[in-house]
Amino acid sequence: MSSTENENAPKPRLAEAIASLGDTASRLSHLSKRSYQNPYLTLRQWPPEVRPEEEWFSSPEYVSLYGTPLWEELGEPGRRRLAFHEAVNFYSLNIHGEKGLMEGLAQRLYRKDLLEVSEYLHHFLDEENKHSIYFGGFCTRYAKVYRSRQFALPEARPQSVEDFLFFAKTMIFEEIVDRYNWIQARDSRLHPVARFINDNHHVEESRHLVFGRQLVTALWDACVPSWDDATVTELRRELAQFHVVSWREYYNPDVYADAGFDDPWEVAELAWSAPAQRAHRRDVSTKVVSFLVAAGILDKEPADAF
């Protein structure tokens, strides 16, 4: 089979799969309209300043040094200062992730094969932009936006492969983020602004995740019969690698430098390898990894992350 024939093969199945999401997309669009908000009015008043060494901005149990010897050595002000910079890093990860997500959604808004879900793609894009306003508002007022070390070289690949990878990577990233949001939105120890940002993100991401799981499954089921074994193997490798790289950014040497550690790269490696942190990553990843394995998208968990 030629590459052109192979790329055209999934189109009837794909059209049927996208059409099957019509009811879900309509329901989620209705919910987005009902809960529509203006980010400039919802959070009217940002605090004039914050006190990183006196208040919690990340749940201590979700700080990357928690459960390591270095955490035990830190005093209470040092722990809170580290938690503040980790909150800034978490918000920065979301800013970078949502920038790529918005670009990808914008490219797909008016494609004929996605018309059944195009209305919800508009809401998806709108809500991601609002999230960036909150995340960016915090970072630029009280700290900075940490750089991302992720980069990808452009590749010429079939559209079906690009679509699947785009939505599958989006889902992996958002599933991890959402667990942090859910925990921290409910943590009464956190500063009210931190709780608000996490809660707002979780509420809207819950809709995105419903859509993402169904769309990723539909794309996989429609396209995998036309992909050869080498393509499937490469897709699995790339998704597993993306999962590991996404987690790596939670152990940011720039954060450790700002928190006062002398050798931030050594701290990052110590934290990444710590048994408590391995267990933490597995716990947070269980839901999305189980989903991907059950759907046949991954044939095993990405062990390098744990």
C-alpha cells in the first residue's frame, strides 16, 4: 500500500468516529456557555504583594523535595519559599503547555473533518486563553515565567499521526496538571489566590479531559488499523518519552536556584531519583497511564518516569 493510500484509508472511519463525538461536544459546549466567565472580572483584585516565606502557595506534599532528605533539612520558611517557587514553576508549565495547545487548536478549528466538534474547540481554545491570563497574572506580578526546556523539531508526518499525537500529548499533560489542581484547590493551607487559580483550572479542565479521552480513543480506534507496526511502535515511544519529559519539568533546577540551593542540578537529580518522588509520580500518573494501557495505546507503563 502506498503512503498516500495508507493516509487516506482511515478517513471514512475517522469521519464516523468524529461524528460519534457530536453529542458530547454539544453537551460540553452548553456547559461552557453556562459557566462562561470574564477573567478580568472574576478575579477583580490581585493582592498587592505576597509573602513567600510566610504563606503556602503549593501543597507541601506536592513539592518536589517532599519525602527527600533535603526537605527534612529545610526550616519552615525555606519550605514555604520553595513551595512558592514551585507554584510559579507549575503555573509557568501551564503557560507554555497552553500556548502550544492554543496554537494546535487554532490550526484545527475549521477543518472539514472536525466540523462536528468545532464549536467545542472554540470553547476549549477560549478557556485555555483564560487560564493563561490567571497563570501569567500571578507569575508576572509576583515572580517571573520560568523558561521551558522542552523543544520539538518539526517532522513531516501524516495528518492522522499529527492529530493523534497532538490530542494524546494534550491529554497526558492535562491529566497530570489536573491532579495537582484538584488537590491544591481543596487545601485550606494555601493562599486564597493559589486555591482560586487551581480550582478554576480544575473546573474547566474536567470538561477538556472528558472530551480529550473520547477524542483520543476515537482517533486511535479509527487510525490504528491503517498504521504499520513501525508507526505504532514510534507513537508509543514518543508518548512514553513525552510523559517522562513532562514530569522532568516539575524538577526544575531554576526553581532550586531561586530557592537558595547551591547546586540546583544536583538537587534536581536527587529529587527525581528519590523513592518518595518515584512513588508520587506513579500515584499521580495512575489514572492516565491506566487509561492509555486499557485503550491499547500504550502496551506498558512508561517506566522511566518511575
